[in-house]
Amino acid sequence: MTGAGSGIGAAMAMRFAEAGYNVAVSARSGDALQEICDRISAKGGISKAFAMDVLDREGIVKTAQEIAGWRNGIAVLCNNAGLNTPHRRWDDILFSEWDAILDTNIKGAINVIAAVLPYMRAQRDGVIIHTSSWAGRFHAPVAGVPYGASKHALTDLSASLNAQEGANGIRSTALHPGEVATPLLLRRPGFDPESAAYMIQPEDMADLALHVAQANPNIAIHEITLAPVLRAAAN
């Protein structure tokens, strides 16, 4: 699990552990990871923390080797690490932040995928699940220019894995959620925290990812798109 320190990644880690998976959690923050591991352990699950920056290509390769050695292979990769910024418009460019989004959301994903593929190829089996976005399937102005572009790229990375690695028994799924109640939304200009109760919850994403991971290995679930129900406002 990349990006497992909070939000969707943390919820996925908990859900997979509850289902009996041995979960390797990774993020840049070691303290947050240890908290997740402690929660998993308290429920009888097995996990291990690996502090990792998805932009550290050599570090990722070493970490993948450690994880594969820990539990004899890598069955599932949940690719969750991602960034956004309040500076989302062409008339409000902050290049340092836009560069960081593109680097993390695209290059980081490529680094992690490339690191786990050798182990999945050797097994002739594996599932890669990407947390893309509604903005990775449709243009979404509120998501911002660099985020939407990066998530569209992530969706295509997933498609390329099915096209090229299916021969090795590897399946890839891009999840396209609309608004999910995670800390990332706090960076959205004008975001109302009270609206989070009506959004997709991280636990919903975790349940969906587990469903994908446990699907018939002869089936590649290419994409799943979901969004909050558009309820009428109360009078």
C-alpha cells in the first residue's frame, strides 16, 4: 500500500488486513505508518511499515525486494500516493507545486509499478490497483489542471499494464472515484468540511479495492467509476 499514512491508503490497509492479507504499508511519514500497523495488530492482522518516498527510485526497488522477501512475493499493489494543490487554475500557476503533483502522481506511480512487476512476472500472477479519480476519466474543473492531467495519465498507465502484462497473469484496475472524504480535500479552495458526510468514504474505496483483488484471476477489471449520489438539497 503506497500512501498508507492516511485517507484511502490507510483504509485499504486496514480492510486488506481484516481480510487476511499480510499488508506492507508505505508512506513518507514513519509515525503515521506505525499507527496504522498498531491498529492492524490490535485487530489480529499482520502488517509491516516501510517508510518510502515514491520519487526515490533506487529506494523503491530496495523496498520492493524487502517486501517480497518478507512474505514470499507481492500479490497486490495498491497505488495510492498522490498530491493536489489549492493553485489549480491556469491563471494561478505555482510551478513548484504543479511539478510536485506531476512528479508524485505520474513518476511516482511508474517507479512503484516498475519495482513490483518483476515479482509479479515471476509468480505469473498479480493485481495492481490505482487510485485514480473522476478527474482521471472526465474533465473536472474543481480538481485542477495538474491533478486532472496526472490522473488521466495514471488511467492510461493502468490500461497499458493490461495490454502488455496480461500475458504474465497481471491485471490492473483504475478506480475513478468522485469526491472522497479524505484530507486531500482540505486543499480544495472553498471546501466545506460538513459536506464530507455525503461523499464517498475511504472505507468504500477499501471495500472496492478488496473486491478487485479477490476477483477471478481470469478477469481484468479495467476501470471502475463511482461518485456520490446527487441528492436534492433539503428544504
